[in-house]
Amino acid sequence: MAVDYLVIVVYLAGMLAMGWWGMRRARSKSEFLVAGRRLGPVMYSGTMAAIVLGGASTIGGVGLGYQYGLSGAWMVFTIGLGLLALSVFFSARIARLKVYTVSEMLDLRYGGGRAGVISGLVMWAYTLMLAVTSTIAYATIFDVLFDINRTLAIVLGGSIVVAYSTLGGMWSITLTDMVQFVVKTIGVLLLLLPIAVVKAGGFAEMKAQLPTEYFDPLGIGGETIFTYVLIYTFGMLIGQDIWQRVFTARSDRTAKWGGTIAGSYCLAYALAGAVIGTAAKVLYPKLGSPDDAFATIVKDELPMGVRGLVLAAALAAVMSTSSGALIACATVANNDIWSRLRGIGRSAPAGDHDEVKGNRAFILIMGLAVIGTAIAIDNVVEALTVAYNLLVGGLLVPILGGLVWKRGTVYGALASVVVGGVAVVVLMATHGILANEPVYYGLLASLAAYVAVSLATPATDAAVLAAWRERLAGRSPELASEPVPASQ
């Protein structure tokens, strides 16, 4: 294991070094939060793929393959479909807005800050829980590596991510994510996948050893696939962590085609994880938990050195999602919540240096909160389900409605967020957190409220819509002053 330890230590030291290097580039708010909006296609596609393919996609994807066979790919597959839809249909418009958060987009579209306040709180809760669940995954990886207890593993892994994210913001995260993308590609696609198939005796032997359902593309069940689409595909369309990466693209063309490449990569990654899990089922048919499949096949089947690189790939998957969620959480907390509570809005005079210091402080504070919450939480799946249900049930309709329906109003958006959010909470209380009904009916209630209230209230002021169209066309400068006020 000495060689494996060395690979991991060198990898972690490299992450910290890139954080220090990124600090030298992050001289302004734009550089710190969105990498100066100047990532080209290669960097953009690599980092976008890195953030959406986290520990759940890697360790969880293999676990689903172990439990359901090839149809276990559907969870990660729907993530890839969501990224493709975002890139093809919406990313160009999103990139041209030149904002920092989803709530700022809502302010621009509907006028004033009323829609942005509530959406900021919902988005903050979502990004916080996403960062927490990603951080908890360190416990699994470091237990395999060093046999250390859960709390120490979370503190160790979380502290490294908080350190490089705080130092250089999005520049540090971009650099580390690009390395993590390469490591994941080598470790999972080029090493673990072929080795697992060979160890299992090849595809012919896998088919002979396992029930035919393991090779049914719909074996996981139609209702489960539909739920994945609602939660993950739609979640990709509106999450702050994803939008903040779109904001880093240097052009709308980069956002569209770079995202399309990243989405296609996700589809391949989904199938790879399911095949690895299926091979693990042949090799270890009686594991205690499907989520143990990844760690078991890595520990028992890979040679020294290769094992360290594949574990580094798993660590890279967790770190990329964790750091992306962390900077998204801090950006929302600072720009959409704290600035409003202080009453300064976005028009407050502040130098770039002061804004960088403020955002750096918020990453540190949110990072400590994430580590503390990760240590305290027991049920990761329930926590993440609550976050995604609130995100999709409360925010999907007003965000996409604002992009495609000009008759939508600020009152319709507010009603949509409140009605959808309340419906989700009530249904989770009555049907259970893991039930499908909360997101199904919450989304329908949100849509009904948005359409009904928008049609029953005065249309959005023409000046607001004109400014919105100018921004969508890319003819307005980066957001630097307060939003267009709503009509009285």
C-alpha cells in the first residue's frame, strides 16, 4: 500500500498547490467567482464534467450497477441528459446574462428583488446540503485508504477542499477540477472498467452468471427512471453550482458546445459505472451493501499503484462536486442573502479587493459549516432528497418560465416558489422524505400557481422586459448596479 499512499499524498499536495497558484489570479470579484468569464472549450468541458460527476455518480453509480445491472446507469445518465439539455437550449442565454447567481437572473427577469430573496434561501439550502453530502463521502474513501474514523476523514478531506477553494476561488477550483477530470478519466474509464470486466471473465461470463434482468436497460423500473429525470435532469437545468460554471465560459458558443461535450462524457461515464458494478456482482455476489462494491473491487482486484490512482479518481470525483457546491453556497449566501440583509443590495460601492476578501471569507465560513454539518448528519440520502425536492419543486418553474414565457410576472414567480415549496414540505411530511409524490405534486402545484397568478396580475413592466432582452442578447455590461426596478 506504500505506493498507493504516495499517489494519494502527491495528489492532495497538488490540489493545495493549485489553490495557492489560483490565489495569484483571483484579483477581482469576476476572477474569484467565475474565473473571469474566460474559460475556453477544453477547460470548460473538463471542469463542467468534473462538477456534475461526483461521489454519487462514481461510488453510487457502481453501487446501482451492482444492484440493478446495466439499468443502474440511469441515475448518472439522467444527469448527462440534463447537462445536454442545459447546454443546447439554455446555456448561451445564461452565459450572456453576465450575472453571478440564479437569483440575480430572477431579479433581472421579473424586476426588483422580491423573487430573488426567497429563491436565494432555497438555493442556499440546496447547495449547502449538496456540499455536505459530497463531504461525507470522504469517510468511505479515507476508510479504504487509511482506516481512519469517520469524523477525522471528513475533517481531513473537507479541510483540503476548503483550503484551496478559499485561496483562489473559481480559478483554484477550475484548475483542480481539470486535474480531477483527467484523473477520473484515467482511473475509472481507462483502468477500472477494463480490469473489472476482465476479472469477471468478460461479458459472456457476466451474462452467464447473472439473471437476465441485469442486462435489461429498463430493469430498474419506469417509475424510478421518471423520478430520476424529474430530480436530476431538471436539477441540472437550474442549480447554482451548474449555472456558476456556465458563467465561466468565455462565449455563448463555448457554453453550448463545451457543455454538450461534457454531457456526452457523462453518458459514457454512466454506462462505465453500471458495467463495473455488474462485474462486481459476479465477483462478490453477497456484499453487505451495494455501495461497498466500488471500494471492494478496488481493494481486492487492482494491483499496487493502479489501486492508488483509482482511489485518487474517486477522491477527485468527490472533491470536484464538493468544491463546486461550496463556492456556489458561499456565492449565494454572500450575494443573495447577506447583502440583502445588510440592505446594501448590489449597488453598494466596494472595490474588487474588498469583494474578493468578502467572498473568500464566506467560502471559509460556509466550508466550516459544511464540515460541521457533515459530521452531525446520519442519513445522507434523505438530506440530499430534501434539497433536490425543494430545488425542483420550488424553483424549476419560475426559472425556466422566466426564460421561455414573457407573460410570467414577479407575483407568479413568488407564488410558484411558495406554493411549490410548501407542497413539497407537506407531502414529504405525509408521504415520507424518500417518496416520489412530493416532487411530482410539488412541481405540478408550482406550475399551476405560476400560470394562474401570472395571468391574474399585470404583465411585467415593458422597461424591465426590454432590459431583460438586451441582457439576453449580450448587449449589456456585466451586472454592476442594482436591478431594474419593478413598476409600481
